[in-house]
Amino acid sequence: MITISNLTKRYGKIVALNQVSFTFENSQVIAIMGENGAGKSTLLKICAGILPFNQGEVIIDNYSLTKDSIEARTHIGYLPEMPELYDRLTGREFLFYIASLRKLAKASQIITELTDITGIKDFLDYELGSYSKGMKQKISLISAMMHAPKNLLLDEPVYGLDPPTSRTIQDFIRKRQGTTIIATHSTRLVEQVADVVYILMRGNVVLCDKVQTLLKKYQTIENAYFRCKDLQHA
Amino acid sequence: MLETTILLLKENQRNLFQKIKGAPILYFFFSAMMIFSVIMFGFLTLFLLRTEYEFSFFDVFFSLFFLFLLKSAADVHNLFIKSSQLSYALSTQVSHQKIIAHVFFSQFLINMGLWFFFSTLYILSIFVLNIAVNYPLEYLFITIGMAIALLVGPVLALFFFSSNRFRLVPSLLLLGFYWYSHEVVYVVCTLPLACLHLFWGIHHGMESFLFVKRKERVKERRTVRSQNILSALATREILTLWRDRLFFSFVFTAITTALFTGYFFLYGADILIPESIRSLAEQYLPSMFVFLGIYIVVIYTAVFPSLNLFLNEEKTMWILHHLPLPKYTIVVGKTLALLLCFITTIPFIAYISIFIGLQQLPFLIWVLMFSFLAGVIISLPLGAKYVGKKSDILLFYAVAMILFIVAGIAASAGKYLTRVTIYWPLFLCSILLVELLFLWLSALLSAKILKSNVLQI
């Protein structure tokens, strides 16, 4: 469970998040949508503990991200939008490195399982610098999921992935028990996996509703998104 | 018309302003040091004139020529060969040669600007010192020489990073001719030839761009298993240094520096110092050469890797920041990797002892250890403060200057102790212990800085 209260993030004079508050419940898949620069990735980065913020509080499973940062980050798995990895490590070395830093027991077994699922097994002994964007995405995804975190933060999780892996990831998201927060532009992904959708515009939450409710009302999430945008402009 | 040149110049200017805004104290310090260095050159000129030391005009010319040659080669490597932003311009309908020419022109303008700025500053400083400044022809020759360096340097960079390295041969022959002729006029006369070189380089420039951008899949089979946190952090750093072939380069530097230092220790005063002041300099010059040798080795094997522990993490720092690790553990884990860097300095001690004898060895080892630790102590917090400022030469320069002062004072104090007390080994060891305490404080400070980077409210 993640609770965010009155969170404000500024980049100089630009307000990326303006006193936003959320409660992301357990066992929910939450989709965050919004135009470019709306604050989606910023929100996820803050929750992952990699970006400072100006005001507010973030509580992850009862741990404050500022006061009990290490405990809070233990319960987080994070996949960035453009995963930059250590170019001179091989995929296997990178995954074992993360497993070591997370003090993961049975790392070998978990890595074998996850690399089988994502279809990256044959490339594990190549340096990450030679990976394609999709392969990097898969390795980062494994590193985010390998410790079975209660809260998974995924920034554009299926962007750049091949269709079979994309489907596998969607199945995985649907089946998992904890909280999953996805920042995405893909309305199709939202329709297929999300329970709740938040729409951000210029750092403010302009819509928060269950996906099923929105589908009943607007037929598609895309319609809901554009309706929301029109209302904002009006 | 010249769109790419204008864009590169604008980017260059904005980057500089942004860096100054981000670290004003550091840049103020650096600017002050640069101006101070130029003025010191003015004083050196005065000193050499007073001692009636005859210095060769060609040596001065060639030193400047070589400096600008390297600078322009490095600039073209950064602005064109390694640049990924240029892909957009190269994908337009504008011919590749034209864009490459624009890049060359921008580096030419930047470096000529630097030449005029620093030469004017130097002329002003010697004017203030009442040295007759009336060498217009020499100044013109040096300026043309700098222009030639800025035309040949980029070609060297281009063909060095090309699949056809044999194209370097004509440029190397030209440089060989410059050195052999030992005449500035001959160099100046080759301006049309240098232009021809540049056109040839521009014609084949795209090959280098494509050659560097090619992707090769590198396979590394190694038994991998889980480790404890500190050893995992250190192993990653060591693997990167190993695979970038940096350990070999450290050992090579240590050996060559030791050989040069040893040579200058024995013959430096005879080669470099005018006879009129040789007897004065002979007392302290050999020790100074050894100190400079140690300083160079430490800069390369301690300052450079310890700054890069964090400077190289521009886009990958998210990995360590999002993991549940105390920042202090991250700093200590990374710093442990530097132990191996220290081992690479041992060949320096081994080779230098051939020249200076074994008697001085314990003190030399102490100076090396002290300077190495001091380099790490200074670099760690600065690296943590400026995470991601990858090739910040100014930061490197600032650290090098601080280290020079600290290590210089410590070496002099250490030398003094060896003269005044028989218990000097005890004192020197105590100094090292105190330094270890400072290393711990430096690690704590670095951890605090890293933490403040992500958890500021």
C-alpha cells in the first residue's frame, strides 16, 4: 500500500506535481495516465526514492520514504521508462549484482525462472551495452520483480517489448498479489490490466475512477481520456 | 547556412553557463587558477630573460602546437565521433560532408577563441612586467601554427577511430616533418597542405562516425554467484575497470612514470636548468622530480578512478538509489575497489628504486600512500556532489590542484621529520592513521551528499 499526501515537486519554476494525494490500495493495479510532462514518471521516481521532492509525504507499507527510507525501499520494485544499465556487466552479472544487494536467497533459482519467462535466457552472458532496448527492458523488469516486492512501480512496462513478452508481462501483472502502479500512454494496456485509473494533467489529478466504471460510461479508456482532456480545456 | 555550427556553439555556451551556475565556487576557483597560471608564465618569462637563458622559439611553438592539436582532436571526438545528437542532423537531406565541416568549423572557432583569449592575457601580463612586446611576425606565425594544429588534429581523431587507420600515415608524416624541420616558417608554409588534409578528413569522416557506432556483442562467461553487499559493489567497479582495460593502463603509467622520474632524478638538472642557476637548483630538484612522479601516478590511479566512482554513474545512479541500501554502504563498497588501483602503483616503487636506491624507499612508499589516500579523500565527496558530470575536466583540475598543495606540504613535512627525529617511522605511520580517520569522514560526507541528492525536501 502506498499513501501519498500533498506531494509537490518543482523543477525550477515548473510545477511537475502540485499537492497531489493518492492512496494506492493493496492488490490493485493502478494506471497513471496523462500527456507528456504531466508528472507520471516524476511520481513513480519519487515513490522509488530516486527523486527528491519539495513538499508532502510518501508512506510505503507504513514506512515513510524520508524517515525510514531503507525499509520503504525494501518493499518497492521499480522499472524506469528508459532503463540505463551498466554497459560493461553481462545480464547475468547484473541480475546477481541486484540479488546480492537485495540479499536475496535462492537468487539463482529466481533468475532462471524469470529469464525463462521473459525469453532472455540465451543472452545472459552478453554485455548489457550490446543489448537492444527491449532486452534492457526485460532485464530491468526482472531486476524489479526478482524480490517479489509488495509494491511494483512500472513506467511504460511493455514499451519496446515483443508481443509474446508483452502478453506474458500483462498476465503477470494481472495475477500478482501486491500493489502495481503503471505509468503508461497505452489505453489498451490500461483496459487489459488496470483496476483503477488516474489521469494527471499539469501536475494535478483530474480524474480517478475504476476502469470498469469508465468503460461502462465511455466504452473505451481512450474516449474517457479525451473527454477528460476536453473538459480541462473547456 | 552553418546551422550545425551555430547550434554547437550555442550548446557549448549554455553548457558552460549551466555548469558555472551549478558549481560557481568550483568554476571561480578554476578561472582564478587559469589566470594565475598565465600570469605565472609571464613571470617565468621574466625570470628566464633575467637569467639570460636562451629558450628555443620552436620549442615554445611546438608545445603550443601539440596542445592545440590534442585539444582539437578531443573536441572532434566529443562533438562528432562520439556524439549521438548529431544523428538527427546527419539523417536530414543536408550532405554529410557539409555537417562534418560545420562541426570542424565550430571546434575551430572555439579553439581559436581560446588561443586569442589566453595569448592576449599572456601578452598583457608580460607588458605589465615591462618586457618589450614587439614580436608581431612571431605572433602571426604562432597563430597560423595554431590554425594548422586545429586543421590536422581533427583529421587525426577521425582516422584514429576509423576502420582504415592507415589513413593516419600522411598526417603522421606531416607531423614528423614539422618535428624534423625544427623551423616555424616551414610549418606555417604547410597551411595549404593542412587544408587539404582537412578536406580529405571531411570526405571520409562519415566512416569514423559509423565505425564507432557499430554494435558488437561481447560475450563474457564468468561464474557468477550472490555475494555480500560490499563485495558485490566493489566487484562491479573492478569489473568495469578491468573490462575498460584501465588496470593495464594504470600499471603502464606507473612503470613509464617511474622510468622518466628516475631519468630526471639523475639528469634533470643538467637537461632543464640553465648553468647559471644549476648549483642553486641541484639541492632540491631531484626530490621535486620524484614528488612530481608520485603525483602523476596518484592523479591517474587514485583521483581519476575515485572521481569516476560517481561521475560515471550519470544515468545508472537510479539503480543504487532505488535499492534498500544505506548510502554509506554504497560509498564504502565502491571505495573498496580502489584497493586494487593502489596495487597498480607498486610497479612505480619497484622501478624508481633502481634509480634512487633502497635507502629512500620507506619514505617514498609513505609519500605514495599518503598522496593516494589524500587523492581519494578529496575526490570522494566531490564525485558524490557532482554525480553524472562525466568528463568534467574542470573538476578534475580543481582536485588535482588541491592534491598538489596537500601532498606537497605533507611530503615536505615528512621529509623534515626524517631529518629531525629517529622516531620518524612512528610519526609517519601516525599521520597515515590520522589520514585513515579522514578517509572515514570523507566517506561519511560523501554518503550524506548522496543522500541529500535524493531526499531533499
